[in-house]
Amino acid sequence: MQPLQRENIRLAATVMLIRDHPLGLQVYMVKRPGRGDFPDLHVFPGGKVDEDDWQPDLCPMLTDQEASARLGVAAGGLRYWVAVARECFEECGVLLANAAGGPVQLDAAQQASIGQSRQNLLQGNMSWVTVLQQLQVSIASDRLVYFSHWITPPSVPRRFDTRFFLAAMPVDQNASADTDETADDGNWVHPGEALENARKGVWQMIEPTKRSLETLSQYSTVDLALQQVGAEGHVRPWTEAAGEQGMQPFRPDWDGGLAT
């Protein structure tokens, strides 16, 4: 199984939550605070893969063998799905989960309940496994579509091997950013609008974010985006160097194949 950290590279997972809007598809983005690994950048919610994310039982609809095959790794691929669902819940308060009868559907009281579970998770008072067990749900791996794979180049001191996922925003939930991890309340934005903010220098972004937004801007609806990305298996990022921003798409022959 691929270790969580190899040399100075950490495994990470990112989620692009998308929703339909009368003016076209929107994606949820947050601004990182002026500290940490990506200070002051506008990004998609996500974070590092943790040791506790190796929990195959949390994804009954997807085996590790199937997940690993999708990602092109020998084993351990399923933990990316566990990690990205956890990060989505921590950073956005959005629960991408299934109950016994299908996708979780929350009323107002249940929304308040998962809000308390989120705080317990963020404060370290409860594990991700315990949160899901108490809510009697499992991770909706069927609604987390693998999107792309990026890795920071050797010239960058702190490197991340990151898998991007695409997911539809549940219609009965509201996204709210974790203010400890973000510098704003989060924004639903059209991909083209976000790119224009970056072009004008209003928002700072790294290359994977820009490339992902360029891809999303091709789709007018959530269904089209999910269908197209799902049919292709995942989006293959551009292969030219990303320049001073310090991120490049993963290539199997790059850096000794660290991500395989």
C-alpha cells in the first residue's frame, strides 16, 4: 500500500462540490487563511489523507481493489474516498453519505444534529468512523467521481500528491466553511467567474485549481459534468510545467513514478 508520506510528499484529497444555477453550473470554493500550506489562496475544500482514513467498511459500495484500479495504485486507493468525504464534512459541513434506503435526506433537526457532529470531529472529540456510525450512514462513494491527479514538483519544499474528486451538492444541505481552516465563509461561483477573478488578481490560485476550473467551465449542468467525467474515468490534466505556482499534473514517468 502507498504510504501516507514518501520522502517529503503527503497524500491529499480535494473535492469540487458543484450545483446547478439558473445562470449555469457553480462550484464551491474557499479562501485559505494567511498561514499554512496554501496561504491566501482560493481553493476547493480538501486536505491531507490521515491514518484513520483506511476504513474499508465505511464505503460498502466500493472495494479497495476497485478504488485502487481507478487511481492506478496497487492498493489503498479507497482511503482517498474516505478522506475526501471527511474533508468535505469538516470544511463545508456537507455530508456525502448514504443511508439504508439511498442518499441521506436531512430535515432541519437532522441538519442541526450533523452540525454538532461536525464540531465534535473538528475538535477531536469524535472520530470520522464514530460520526458515521452514530448517524447510521456510509460514505456515498457512488457520488464521488474521480476527477484528476496532481503532484507538486521536486523543486517545492512541501509536496503533495493530490487526487481531485467531483460531487454534486446535496439539495437538502447547505455548505458553510470552517472558519478555522478558511479566511471566508466560502463562495458558490461560476467557473468562468472564478477564473476572471484570478486573471484580475482579485483571487490567488495555483495551477491545478485554474485547470480544474477551465474543465468545469465546459459544462452547463451538474449532470453533464458528472456524466462526462465519469465516462472518461478521470480528467487528464495538461502536461506542461505550471511555472512559478509550483504544481504540475502527475505523469507516470515523472519523479520516478512516486504516485503509482
